[in-house]
Amino acid sequence: MKGNPITASMIPSIFTLANLLCGFLALILVIEKHYTIAAAMILLSVLLDSLDGKVARRLSVSSDFGKELDSLSDLVSFGVAPAILTYQAILYPLQSDYVKYIGLSIAAFFALCGAVRLARFNMLNITTHFVGVPITFAGGLLALLMLFRNMLPWYIYPVSMVILAFLMVSTFKVAKLGK
Amino acid sequence: MKGNPITASMIPSIFTLANLLCGFLALILVIEKHYTIAAAMILLSVLLDSLDGKVARRLSVSSDFGKELDSLSDLVSFGVAPAILTYQAILYPLQSDYVKYIGLSIAAFFALCGAVRLARFNMLNITTHFVGVPITFAGGLLALLMLFRNMLPWYIYPVSMVILAFLMVSTFKVAKLGK
């Protein structure tokens, strides 16, 4: 464990905080009904998330602090933001109240499974492969699907959320790409 | 570290996930402009957050998984949700675009400081006292202030957010109450 990270060791955390900032702004953009820009913000978070780890390894400044901050940012950018975006853009406008409440439950389920995944992954300390689908992939895919919402039927979104939620907390191994 | 938490060890995590669910629903309620109920949801999260730790200690099932999940939930319920609630309810309706953007920056700053605080606190592993103001207190206070928004001047909110953000990442010791 490295205490009091300064200078070079702070650089990866700047990327991580930028990731969190994009997730935060995605939520603000959802409120303002700018769903496409919100999805773009989440995709920008995916890019920033891939950079922080690379930068930390390149500079040899990987730290427990950085890992913790990364998990926290990931929950907002790839768990909460994509779930609320999908709910608001696709499920909330549906006519039936019944479908809306099921949609809200699915969105909450996705976010909660994301949190369970992150908590478990941080605890396991495995670096060679992923256990279950990474939340970055799940949230990124939902954001990507949002860009094609005029072409896809609405039910693709809740079904994808349920499948991705289960895949996040599943225990099968997924190879790590582009380390 | 306890691997594969089951049965009794899962009970505290149910409280933690309920805390996250309340934070998630607070965000949905902000979008639907139900600001008072959103603030009440955050205050309910404060209650649930105080329960998970107590239950874990009572059952002697404190775990790294539980601690991780707690931090993740806290960021959503006491960092992101109160910041977005305060921005939307108080700062967004202000006339000037200039003030709005400053307000958005302050809200984002509050959430980011909350994440830095949680990442640092989890890394330090201190159990006898808090270093800086806990995010639960900061987010809970913002939610409480929201209930009195018809009585308080608007500038109380951004000023409180800035002060609380700094206090969260400050390094002075705060006694732990009601352990």
C-alpha cells in the first residue's frame, strides 16, 4: 500500500476523476433530456477508464487508493448513469404504468448488480482475468445501444439490462484484453 | 478476509444495498421533480447506512466485501444524489446561466471530493475515528437542508456544498459517535 500519493502517482487518479465527472454530467444530461449526449459522456468514461489503468501501469504508480477511486467512479459512470439513462429515455416514456415500474425495477437491479460486482472484484484482487462481465463493458454497451434507439425495438433495452446484470455478478472467467 | 459471504454474513449487505437503492430512487425522484421525497430517500439512506455497520458488528460478520459495497453505496446516496438534488432544486432554477454553471461545478466538486474521501478512508483502514467529515454526514446535511428550502436563502446551498466538500477531504480527526 502506498500512503499519501503525490505528483506522478496522482496522474492516473485525474483520469479516474474525469471518468466520474463524465458519469456525473451524464446524469445531469439525462435530467435535461439530452439522451444522445448523455450516452456519449458514458462512452467517454469508458475511454478514460481504460486510460487510468494503462497510465498507472506505465508510470508504475498503481495504488490501493487508485483502485478504490476507480471502483467508485465505475459504479456512477457504468452502473447508475446507464441504468437511469435507459430508464428515462426508453422505459419511462412507455404508456403503461405497469411496464414503467418493471422498467424501474430492472434499472435498479442493473445498478445494484454493478455494485455487487465491483465490491466482489475489488475484494478478490485477481489481475489475470475478469470474473463475470466487467461493469465498464455492461455500461458501455447500454450507452452504445442508446445511440441506436431510433432503430431498435424498446424491449431490447430492458432485456439487455437484465442479461448484463446477471453476467456482471456471474462467476465465469472472461479474458482481459489489451492490458 | 472472508470469501463467499453467505447467510448471516449477507444480512448487513442487504441493508447496504437498500441504502444504494434509496440513493438510486432519490436520483429518479429528482428527475421527476419530487425534491422533498428525494431528500427523504437520502435521509432514509443515512438510517440504513448506520444500520449495516451495527448489524455487521452485532453478527460479527464484518467483511472486506461489506466494506467495499458500503463505500460504493455511500458515493451514490451521499455524494452524487445530494449534489444533483441540490443542483436541480436550488441552482438550476436560478435565472443566470453563469450562476447555473458555477452551481454545476460546485455540485460536481462535492461528488468528486466525496469519492476521494471514500477511496482514502477505505485505504487507511482506521476504525477508531474519522479523518475529515464523513460523506454520510455531508450528504445527510444537504438532504436535511433541502427540507427547509422555502425558509433558507438559495446561496446557503452552494456555500454548504463547498464547505462540506473541503471538510470531507480535510485531514483533521473527527470522533466516531454511537459505534
